[in-house]
Amino acid sequence: MYNLAAFTKEDMNHCAIKLRNMEERSHSMEETANRIVRYLYENLVDPRTGESACTLVRFFKTHPYGDLSPDLQEAAQAILKGRSVMRATKCLTLLATAGDEPYWNDRQESTGHQAIPLIDEDFVYRAPMILQLIQQFGLEVSAVIDTAPTLITKASNKAFNVFYVADAVGSPHIPAQMQFVLPYKVQSVLGFGGMLPSGNLFAVILFSKVSIPLSTANHFKWISAYVRIAIENFDRTNVFAPNAQPLQMR
């Protein structure tokens, strides 16, 4: 168990190794991602309550629209309300989710987040949380949404970084304040990830019910590298589980 409010270097090392090994006996990136979000949800604990420190943990990955399943393509189209989408368009796709609500433990139950089409830079600039995540990761928006090999090569060599909002309440970077942040008592948001060799972005996002200090956020830069190792074998194949099942609540 780890305390996000007092996350030590020893915690960082232990957590990183645990997440690195999540690929063992895994057959897809989705399966590995499910293990990662479940481990974080169950082991990041508020010592005051003994419950999870996170109300929600999610794992996203960009994926070409043309390679998505019909249901995910439909979810992407619903966001655009009929606007056409090119096959190569990157979609920020929800691979795994774990949280306090039962329906937060099945990616197919998500509304509006299953596949977010990043159709152009203007769209990203109008999505404050996605924009901040990309920028705080130290990436250019063009590198995330473009499929040009030169951009892919440069972007994949970027150092891992974190997306950190110390005070989620009232933050312009965290949407759904009245529907999510306030009722679920979200105090801080921490995302970590980076670019995969394919040029696709991955990101794990923690919505925490405890305040996360900057020192904790910095430790997750190291953890990002270990998560990439755990998932990169599935970067170009077996991204989705063939018969994905929702996670069981503890």
C-alpha cells in the first residue's frame, strides 16, 4: 500500500517494478492496462480511511480511427456529431478504467470518453485537460495527432513526464466540476505517460481524493518509464483484448 500524500522514493521503486511486471501472462495491452489501473486503485490508499485514495484511475492510448472496432468508431463519431473522420486520425482511446462507481470499472460503460477523435489542433486546443496533459508531458500537439514518421521518431525519444494539477477544484484544466470533481471530492489530478515507439501516446490518469504534493508527482516520471516497458510489446499488435471483461470490484 502507498500513501500519495507521502509517496517515498522506496514506494516509487516498489510500485514501478510491480507495474513493470503487469505484462506477465498478458495477451494484450488492454489486459495489461486493466491490471495497472486496478493495482493503482487498490494500492494507493488514504491512511485516514483505509479506502482508495483515488476515486477514478484511467488508462488512455491514442489509436488510429480506422483500426478501432465499430463500437469505438461509433463513439468517436458521436462526439463529432456527423463530422467525417479520416482513417488515420488519432483517437484518445480508453483502454482501462477502475473507480468507485461500478460503471467506472468497464470501459464500454464510459460516456464520452471511449474514443475521443483528435481531428486537428483546434479540437485539442478546445479540450483543456487533453491540451494540458500533452503540454505538461513536454510534447507538441502536432506530434501527438500527426502520423508523420519524422515526428514519431523525435517524439518517442522524449523524456517521460507528468500532468499535474495540485488543486482540481475550480481548475480550468479539469472539466465536469459540478458533475464529477465536486461530488466525488477530487482534490488533485496526476497523469503520467509518454510516447510509444509507434508514435502513439499513452497516459494513466489518477483522480485523487487526497491532495498530491509536487514531490509525489515527480516520482511518477520514473514510474512512466516502467509502464511503457510493460505495454510496448503490444504497441503494434494485440492492443485490445479479444473478449474483454470488466474488472471485478474488490
